[in-house]
Amino acid sequence: MLTKYIQKALDRARYELLEDGRYYGEIKLCPGVWAQGNTLEGCRAELQEVLEEWLVLKIRDRNPVPAIGGTRPYRGTLQPAKVA
């Protein structure tokens, strides 16, 4: 489920070539998820890492995440794990 969500989010990423020759990428549906890289592929890899970290924090804090392409990794109502 997370892999599918990440892929759909990355499919919606927008990239631009900056004046200094570096690349900038962002996923507008995921506020704060952006990255820069020396190459387009480097920017994409960094963007994926930022997205994964963003998701981990959202899940940890039980914050909702936007549905992307009909996919959502969870609905923001996770319950804490019970420790035996």
C-alpha cells in the first residue's frame, strides 16, 4: 500500500531546471515535500526519500494524508500498537 502511494505521488511530481543548472522537484499534494539535485534522477531520488520521511512522520503522528490517485496509505485513524 505504501509503495503504491509513493509511486502515485512521484508520478505527480513536478520538476524544473534552476538557473544554476540544478533541478528542483515538488509534490504539491504533499505540503513541504520538495527536493533539489544536481541531476533530474538525483532530484527524483531525493524527492522520494523526502516523501518517505514525510509519510513516516504523518503515520507516526496519526495525521491525515491526502488521497493521491484514489490511494491513501491510511485514513489518519491508526491506533497505537498494544504492547504485551
